[in-house]
Amino acid sequence: LITIGAIMLLGSVILTTNRRIATTSDIISTANYGLEDVALATKIIQDAQSKSFDQATADSNAVVNPSGFSTILGQESGSDDFDDFDDYNNYSHTFTDLATGNYSVFCGVRYLKYNPTTKTLDTTSTPQWSKRIDVWVWNTVDTANVVHMHSIMSYWR
């Protein structure tokens, strides 16, 4: 009778331990997905910030009025180069060679204008001194968890 009780107790301990190991494994996997998402979004933002503010300034030309900036955000027609910040507008790509799976990325770039009434930066299609990049990254298996990061770049004359 004591032996049967000991076996039942041991079985209960083993089952509890297995459940905890499985839960810990799920938590670690989720954390790894989150780290990969954030790292990828950060890399894209850093790449964009390393470029010129606008195509008009990519050739070291000084712009004295925002109307001198591009009105169309995105890559220049016929170009595959990322040589200015807004070339990342509508950029999308799926990375298939990452350690924790496949990740999809989408980027959007918009001009920002200060709204003195609301004291906020609002997006606008009119060229301004500042642009914002928004980056969304998600694991193609787990599309419910999307990382969204953004950053602002301004042109100083």
C-alpha cells in the first residue's frame, strides 16, 4: 500500500515537472520570437536613418524650403537602391533565413507637420522638415503578435 502511494506521488511530481518544463519552453520560444521581431525592426530603422533625408539632399544639395523635397515617398522610378530615408515607404519583405523562423516586414514613411492646436505631430502628404518611418514585423507562423516601431528623422539646414 505504501509502495502504491509512493508510485502515485512520484507520478504526480513527474507530471507537474513536465507541465512546468513545457510552459517554460513556450515562454522561451515566445520571448525569442519577440527578440527577433524587435531586432529586425531596429535594424531597418537604423538602416533608414543612415541614409540621406531625401533624394533632393542625397547629392549633398542643400534644401532651403520644404517644397524642394520629394512629393512622392518611396524608391525613385527604376531604382532598386535605398539612398534616402523615404525609399523605405511601402517596403515589404519576408526574411526566411532567421533562427526562429520566417518574418515579414512592412514599412511606411510619411511627412510630419506640427499641429499647434493639439500640440502633436500629424502625418501629411505635403513635404515638411520631418519624416516618420513606421515598421511592422511579424513571424509568419504567429501573425497575432505584430511588433510596430517608429522613428522620426528631421532635416536641418
